[in-house]
Amino acid sequence: MLLEVPQPYDFHLSTVRFRDFGSDGATVWHEGGLHRVVAGREVRIEAAAGGVRVQPDGDEIAAAVGRLLGLPFELEPFHDWAAPDPVLGSLSRSLAGLRPPLTPQPFEALVVAITTQQISLRAAAAIRGRFVERYGTRHDVAWEFPTRDRVARLRPRELIVVGFSGKKAEYLIELARSGLDLDALALLPDDDVIARLTAVPGLGRWTADWFLARHLARPRAWPAGDLGLRKAVSAFYADGRPLTIDEVRVLGERFAPFENLSAHFLLTGARMAG
């Protein structure tokens, strides 16, 4: 199945995070393509003219792969808006083929955020990889991400042995056992999503902002508390002066109504510039 992606699109650039930061086993870069389990079937995604080649095919697979590849983002209006800005205009031209990927499932998106709290992305991926291998389902190359029900039956010590801190193990199990309807969050406005998530122990504003950004693809999401974004904004807009979270949150207003895509392009630009 050929899944068309609006052009320009650079599959390798857009999926670089799955190589640079290591794999957690659920989304795996293997021999030039991405592997992921969708609806119990392992799917391979690779570059093709006009988009990506996806095997096997199916409507549910196409929807999940489309979300993984960031198809909900509307990039053309962003590029038109960014063009006059000396920084974002330059980044949008040099990274024209970038389409930020998304985490397709809400529970997985929150687990990713919890594991990444206050540690490097590579370390978080390693911990999550052990978690996925122990409590997920093995396929050929990739693993099916552990279900919320299975995690809800675990005890903190079972997560500690794969690398979670005691607190993070408690947070993850509390999330799995909570009555929060994660699918229903997609129907709520941003402020309500933030309120619902931050009411769960261990889920703060940083986690809520990244959930809005990397799962729901909300255009106004701006994770001001993210250290990487703070460094990128500092480098590009403050001559390297360290910025506080409050300063970055205020600076986010200059990127309205495209805060989310601005954050992705600033982060990618800063990483590629070293």
C-alpha cells in the first residue's frame, strides 16, 4: 500500500529521532524502514515516491501509520507564516521535508513522557525498551506496546527492575489504574486536557504540554518547560542567554498560532546544528 504524504517530504529526516535516541522496541528502525505493531500485526514503513510504502495494508493500519508520520499537521500554512521570520524562515526552508512524527496511542504517549522526565531521551528509550520487552508482545522485529490493563496489574517493584525509579513506577501504575478516559481527551480543548492530566499524580504541565504536542498535534501546544526547547529558543532568539520557563512561555506568543510546529523545527534545527 502506498500512503501518500503531502510534499515535500523527507522520510529519513522526519524519522531521525527513532535512530538518534535509540529504539524502545515499539517503533524500530530496521534495514531502512520503520517497524511497528498495529492491531496485532507488524507493519513495515519505508520511503516511496510521493509518500511511504506500507506493508501489510488496511484502513486501520493506514490511519495509525498516518498519525505516526504526523499527517494531522498542516505544514503548508506554517511554512507560509514562518517565511518572513529570519530564524524560522531559514529553518523551514532548510528542513522543508520535515514532518514531525506523533505517538499514535494516548497511553503510550504518557508512558513516553513519564520515562523521559528529568533524564536524557536515550536513557529513557533504554528503560522503556526493557519495559516493552518484558510486558509487551514480541513480533518479528517490533514489540506491541504493553497494554494499560497489563500495566495496571503490575506492582512498582516490577517496574523498578527494568529501570524505573520508585516514583516513576508509582506514577505509571497510578495512571494505568486511574479512571481517566484517555481517548476522550482528544475531544477536549487544550486547557481542559491540561487540567485532566495534571490531576493525575506524577503528570505535570511538561507532560501535558508534550501530550498535546506529540499525541494530539494541537497547533498551540508549547512545552515551555522542556529543557531542549529552552536551549533552542535561547540559542536562536536570545543570543544564548539562559532563559527561564516563564520567559520561554512568554516568548511562545510570538509563534502563535503555530507554537507546536515552531517548537519541532527549533528543536530539530538546534540538534542538527549541534
